[in-house]
Amino acid sequence: MPLRRTIRTVATALALALPTAVAAPQAVAAPSPIERADAAMARDASSFVSQRTFAPPFDWSNDGCSNPLPVNADDLFHVPCVQHDFGYRNYGARGRLRLDPTSTRRRWVDDRFLVEMRRVCDRRFGGARRTACRGVARAYWAGVRTFGARAFGY
């Protein structure tokens, strides 16, 4: 009998202690719009387009690769251009959200654009064609650095 009483006492003590020993999981706050935008922009351009499933509150409109260069690279760089437009339309001062309308953020968005265009060049071409593609990418990057301030909103 003393063994049964001991087992019952231990079982009762565990039953009473367990709810306090195992804390309920804390609710995790949903990421803020800027955290979500940062996560989307940090992805490579090819996986970036799959982010549209969480469209609200973001502006996903784009105009493709608009640039005053004589070379139209929209077919080649369309997805990096869409990602770049997302950055300008959501971080910039002209956008509805204005997540971070600073020159530092604009530089980051523009640099992400160059990285993703280079990734396209590296995946599609080799040798001299890769070098030429990277030259066009650099020209597009220089275009947004030179002429993009107004589009970003300052």
C-alpha cells in the first residue's frame, strides 16, 4: 500500500506541476510590412516572383525595364526589373507605404538590382556574351542610379 500511495502522490504532484512547468507557447507577432518587404527583396529574383501570394499591403505594379538606353533588355532582365520596381514602389516616398524612403534604402534596392541582373547573365551566358550582358546590366544600374531619384521620391 505505501508504494501505491507514493505513486499516486507523485502522479498527483506531476499533474499539478505540469501545466506550470510547460509554458504555453507565446504568440509570435506577425512580421511587419518592412520586414516582409526586406525578406522579399533579399530573395534572388527568380524566387522573388513567387512572393506575390502575400500581395497586401504591397504595390506589385511594374513597368518592366524602363530605361533611356538604346538597348531594350526587358526580355533578359524583366524579373530583376520587377523586383526593382517593387523596391521603389514600396520603400520610396512616392509609394503608398513609404516603408523607408531614404537614400541608403534606394542604394540598397539599386544594388540588389545589379546583383540580380548579373545573376541572370551568369546563368544564361558564358565567355564574351556573359561579359557583354554584365556590361548592359551595369549600364542599367548606372541609369537607375543617375535618373532614379525622382522615381523613388526625392
